[in-house]
Amino acid sequence: MQLPNSTNSEQQIAGLDSSSWARKMNDDIVSALTVDVEDYFQVSGFEAVVSPASWGSFESRVERNTDRLLDILADARVIATFFILGWTAERFPQLVRRIQAAGHELGSHSYAHRLVYLCSQREFREDTRRAKKVVEDISGEEVIGYRAPSFSITRKSLWALEILAEEGFHYDSSIFPIRRDRYGIPAAPRHPFQVILRNGQPTPGASEHKRANAVLSKAIVEVPPSTIPLFRMTLPIGGGGYFRLCPPLLFHRAIGRIVEGERRPTVLYIHPWELDPQQPRFRNGSWLSRFRHYLNLEKTEKRLKSLLARWQFTSVIDLLARLPEIPQLSLEEIPSRASRRSLR
Ligand SMILES: [Zn+2]
């Protein structure tokens, strides 16, 4: 159970009053909070102006910013899932250990932050295997959750789910059920579902134990970032630029629509660099990338605290353990409208 830990001004931002606290304490829907651990120069929006080969030449601020986030979560007594970039984990193993020591779940955000649909299947497998091993070697803990760079598991890279399952991941949180320039599968379900992969049948003649493992390795749970349907559109409310753009009261209302209206958990995401308005600025990125990246950075911390004060959050693995049931789909059904309607 989280305990409210917020100032009066933060409560006012969220439009809260004392009855809201009582409501929070009675909420039985617990959402997932996720963190993509990467530095400000590693984001996809600036990849045209910052090559991965030059990452080592930039001032790193990821440790400081992630530590700030850890403090905020500790104050709010919230446990989250940290999807850590392998490149970053390798350079800052103590940061991985601090995240782990605080009780958070460790996940993978790939090794080199390459968009999945721009990788060959072989490149994706190598990157994913390396990323998983780095975090596991540092923590001594199995990593079972994956978040693709920029949600880049789309229709053309759905094969990635099979590779993730084969590499030992139990869940993925990379399919955004919206239509965007870089990512999204608009017809995909909005809430967690299990994907039965192409060969997801028990091996004939296998022992009971082997058969269970065979089935397990041929399925993966998908945990989509949150969206709300509005007229004929689906609006993203998972985090990032949308979180910083949307007025706090509207953002709270959107979460309320899912948690209180649909009685479903939300899945939100944040990056450590979003808490750092002083980060060095790239003046040569595209206008849209700079707008998305720099918008309202100075407001993130206050807004995050108001979210933590109002709603209950936990890690993805804990969220999945709390779900009474998870509907199943085949890989081919993910982009089909019919499957989405049936899972609404
Ligand atoms: Zn990222």
C-alpha cells in the first residue's frame, strides 16, 4: 500500500481534496509504472544528429537523474519496473545495483537503442541477448521483461515477440495500440494479453514437465502502454511527451477513465532525462523532435509526484500477478480489429 506523500500545492495541481485520499486508499486497481533508463543523447528523436558511436563523448546525466527518480519513488513508497539500456548498464553497474537494492524490477530496454523494425532478426537476437546478459550479470537476477526502443515492435517487426520468448522473456511492453509516424499497431488490444506464438503447441509425446515448458516458451504476455478511446481515435496517455503536454487535470481524468471507469490498470512510462530541465540541448535536431523532447521538462517532477499521490502503482511483474485473467491471441490476430473488439 502506498502512503500519500505530497505537498499541498501538488494536491491542488491534481485537483485533489481530502476525499481523494480516502478514494486512493480504497482503490483496488493498481497500475504499472515503468522507467526507460537511458541518457538524453540516446533517444530515437535525436538519432539523426547523434550517432551511437559518439555516445561516449557526451556528458552522462543518467545516474544523477535516475537517482532523483529513485528518491521520488522511495518517498512515495512506489515500486516500479526499470527497463535499462544495456549500454548504460555496462557503464554504470552501480546504478543497476541501486535500482535493484531499492526493490524495483529490472527489465531490458535493448542494448544499443536500435529501432526493432530496422534490425534484421539476427541483429535483434544478438542485441537482445547481450542486453539481457549485461543486466543479469550485474544483478544476479533473471530479466524477464522487455521494452523496445521507441515502442518499435510494429506490424513489420512482430517476429520480435518470438525471439523475445525464445531468449527467455516472459513479457514485452512495446506494442502501442495507436497510429504514429514511428510506431504503433492501431488495432492491437489496449490491455494486457498473452500472445500464443506460431509453434505454441505442446510437443507430442513429451513428458508432462517438458510439455509445460514447451508451451511456456511459445507464449509471451504483451503489456501495452495506456491509451483511451475518444470518438474514432485512440489517444496515448502512457507518458513521455503526451504526459508533459497534457494539462495535469486532464491527464488525471484520463487515468480515472481507465482505472475507475473501465476498472483496469494503466501502464505508464517515464525517462530519467524528463526530470532534467538543465540537460544540454541539441539545437540541430528536427523541430518536432526538439518540441517532443524539451516540452515542459521543468514540470515533470511535480506532475509525477501528483500521479504517485493520487493513483496506486507497482511493477509490471506485480501487476501481471494481480490480473485475474489474461486473454489470449495468436500472433496473427494482434493487428486485426476483430480481436481488439473481443478483448475490449
Ligand atoms: Zn528509449
